[in-house]
Amino acid sequence: MQVLVDHFLDYLTLERGLSANTREAYAADLHAFLAHLCSKKIDSVNALTRDHIIAFLMTGKKSGLKTSTLSRRLVAIKVFFRYLEQESLVSENITDSMEGPKLWKVLPETLTFKEVNRLLAAPDMKKRFGIRDKAILETFYATGLRVSELAALKIDSIHADEGYLRCIGKGRKERVVPIGEHALSYIHRYTTELRAKMTDDDNRILFLTNRKDQFSRKTLWVLIRKYARQAGINKKVSPHTLRHSFATHLLANGAPLRVIQEMLGHADIATTQIYTHVDKSRLMSIHQSFHPRS
């Protein structure tokens, strides 16, 4: 289970873009949970029941932990199990019916339209890999793909004439995502001007690293952070930030929530509904900034 927790903590940083402090808080709570399970000789997440989680919380209560600390621990466990469910690593999410604070209510970091434009303009097209990096950034923002989905794209995933791509998402489900002309034009330039010189036809992965390999989640995260710094963006920008920005900007321009859900590959529209909160937050900020009696 330690390996699963480590992967989950990496996911929080690389895909959800959570801060180091938040990651450390989840790590402390989950390590305490693992220590409790180890003392009970439980070594498989699929062997866990709700009673095991309740026993862990009750042990903490008896030792004098505050209600707020116990509540935070339950949140950590519930978020961890939601991750396991999304990755198809558990047969059942046993925490679904457990009462606790609502999950994932921290509004995701998003970029403004101006910040997106600055980020997309950051790669130096005169440098060898500038066109590849430009194509990667444009594709992220044009499609809202998860970092793992973009890394796994293949040459034949792109259907330029029809204006869409096919990707493999959570649970190995394939979906079709529209992609605009800007992103397609840079993908075309990258494949013809650079990629064709990097590898033969046997390697079908679309975006290749300097070593001619498939990108990892971490490498893409580092690449995007680099260009965010170059663009003078002070926010903590990650691949997930571009995914959030994609969805938020679609909603702000009138796209139906169901359509956004389909493009993002969310199984449950409740997951997509967080973007309605983001948009309301943005509207409140504008109101407070410009209304004379706000």
C-alpha cells in the first residue's frame, strides 16, 4: 500500500498541482493510516472495510486528537480512495457513504486569457525543440487533455482533416476531443520539421523527448513550469492548470456543462461542476474590482 500512497502523492503534485504543504498534510495523514493498518496486519486496500477506517479514527480520538484533525484525516483517506477508484485500483470505493467534509472543494488554479497567451508564446521557435514545445502547449490548452493522455498520443491519434483527436482516458476509455486549427498547425509543423528527423516510422508516439522517448508526467510538468516562469506567470502552473483553464474558459464563453464533461472525459458531471464554482469565483472577483458599491 505504501507504493499506492507514493503514486497518489505524486499525482497530487504533478496532475492536480497542489502545493507542497497540502501534499505533506496528505502524506502525514496517510502514513499514520498505513502505520495503523500495519499494526493490524492489513496489507491490501481491497481487504479494507469501513470498520477499519472508523477504528483508525477512533484510535486517534482516544489519543486526544482534535475533531478538526480527525476530520482532515478522513478527508485524506476519502481523496486517496477516490484516486484509487479513478485508477481502477480498487473494486469498490468503501468511503463513498462515509460522512465527512465535501471533497475537492479547493478551487483549481486557472490562468487568465492573457496569461495563456503569454504561456503559449513562451517557446523560442528558433531553438531546435521550440516547435515541439509550442505544439505541446497548444495541444494542452486546445483539448484539456490529462498529462498522461497527452504523453500517450500517437501519430494516428490526430485526425487533422476532421479537426479532432482520439485519446485513451481513465479506465482505458477512448474518447474523441475537438482540436482547433492553431494547435493542428503547430502539430503539423512539429511532425514535418522536427519529428521526422528524430525517429523512424516504427515509433508512433507523437511527442518525443530530446532522447526520442515518450514524455513522462514529470517531464511534461517540468517543461510547463519552465515556460510559465519564462512568461512571467507567478502562479503554480502545471499540466492540470491548462486543463482547468481549458474548461473554465469554455464555460465562460457559454459552452454547455455536458459538452465540457464529455471533452474532459469525466464519468460523473458532479466532477465537472467544480468549474461552475470557478466561474462564479471569477465573476465575484470582477464585481468586487469594478462595481462602485461592491
